[in-house]
Amino acid sequence: MNKDFFEERDGLNHRLLLLLKENFDLPFIRIKPIKKMVWLVSTKHQHWILKEFSTLANFKRQVSFTEELKKNGFMKTYSFHQKPFILGDRIFGLIQYIESQPGVRVNYQHRSEIKDVSFLLQKYHQATANISIAVKEQIPVFEQLNKWNKRLMEFRHTLHLHTQHPVRPHLSYFADLGEWALEKMQKQAAFFTEEPHCVIHGDVASHNFIRDKKNQLWLIDFDLIAVAPAHIDYLQLSNRILPHLKWELEHLFSFQALQPYKTSEAFVTALVYPTDIFREWLHFTRSPSIEQQRRWPMMEALILKQFKQRMKFSKEIIKKVDPY
């Protein structure tokens, strides 16, 4: 029996609603699960997001960080209710609800969305470059190469467990790309830690941007913030949008925020590292068999759909970086 079953059986949602009424001076009348560890809670005239945090320290860090963002002029994000809500050993926080345009989600299939997201990220990085030392000291330092080295090793390990899998040749190819890219990046390791530092967002997936009813873009979810150079976020953004740009470098570097990295060998080399394949495959292999069956069509499409385009893209970069 999974956690969701127990929560439904023991009436967690009902208990949360009752305790919220007791702990906050807000007349809550409804609670609705949105996703794991996130709920929409409502009064007659107002909505809030209720979110569970891993630790009290994590909650306090995000409260302090969002306050600093606004002090430094970045207003396009939510505010927290200062008071945490504690239920046993579980930590919850109330977050300002940002209402999106009905039926509208940010989508990287549209160039206009990519342009707006990259512009908002620039504003975010400018603000986080100036946050107070006291807040900055609470935030971990991001180590890109260590993370990618670990992920590659874990990916390689799974290949030994799936020797007969039909996409094994493609997975092996991606593992080789990862090794090539990581070897080259390690020779230019300074690029991934160089100053000036800011606080990167760490998860620039499209679902962490919301377009409100006034068509303004907002940035949410700071679970993965870390101290690092801004181009770590742009590298992740590039990996997210390249499939929508048909794996064309010229299209990628047509965006103003990304143009400075067009001549950066380290940045271009890092684009070869197949972080999306590794991330999704590892998540897939760790899932229960029933979940794997459900996710397989998506996984197969990720691996195979643009394989030739991606192979051409990678070979062009390898030839440019390592011509001999």
C-alpha cells in the first residue's frame, strides 16, 4: 500500500483543513490535492498553495530567499506566509497563489515563450547576484561536473541490467556521448564554477513558469536553488528547448540570453551530454513495473523520435571541439 492510499484512508486532507483553520487566521473551506505534497486551499474569496517541505530549514531558507528576491527588485514570484505549519514530523508552508490564464501553460514549443522565459531568467539572475551574504550562506553550492559524473555512472550501471532491452544500442550510444562530453568538460572545469556567482533556479522546466491573467510571466518553485554561475541555468534551459528547435545550434543561439555562449567551447561541449536521457531513464528504471508500462511510450519517444537529428547535432559539435 502506497503513501497516497494511507493519506486518503486516514483522512489527511480533512485533518489538514481542520488544522489550517486552527493555526491561521484564515477561514479555509476547501482543500484539493494538486500533486504529491502540494494542495490548493481556499477561503470563499482567496486561494493559497499548501506545500510540504523536506525540513524546517528548507522552508525557512525559501522564505528568506523569496524575501531577498523582492528586496532586490525581482517581483515576479510568490510570497510565503511567514508561519510554518507542522504536523508531527511533517513541515508545511502556505504560499501565495498565482492564478494562470485559463487553459494556458508555458510551452517551449513556441519561440515567444522561450524568449520570455530567458528574459525573466536574466532578471532573476541579476537579482540573485545581489542577495545578502546571510541568505546566500544558507544555500548549497552547485557542483555540475560531480552531479553529471554520478549520473553517468548510475546510467552505465543500469545498462548492465538491461542487456536485452530493444533500445540498448541507443542507450549505449548516449552513454558514450556522456563520457566524451564529461571528459572534455573536466578539462575546462573552471567554466562550471567561475565567478560571478548568483543563485541559479536549478529547475527551469516550463512548468515552473506561470503566465497570469494579465499575460505576465512568473517564476515559481525554489526547491533546487544553488550558488553557481548563471550559465548553469542556461545550459539546462538549452537542453530543455533543443528538442523543440530540431537540435539546431543556430536556432539555439538566436536567443539573446544565450548568444554570449555561442563561442564558449565548454558550453557547447556540455550540450552533448544527454542529461535528459539519463534523468528520465534512471527515473524509469527505478519505477515499479506497472509505472514502467505506463511511461514506456514517452520513454521510447524520447530515445528514438529525434535520434538521427540529435546524432547529427552531437557529431557536429564533436568535430568542432575535437577535429583530429
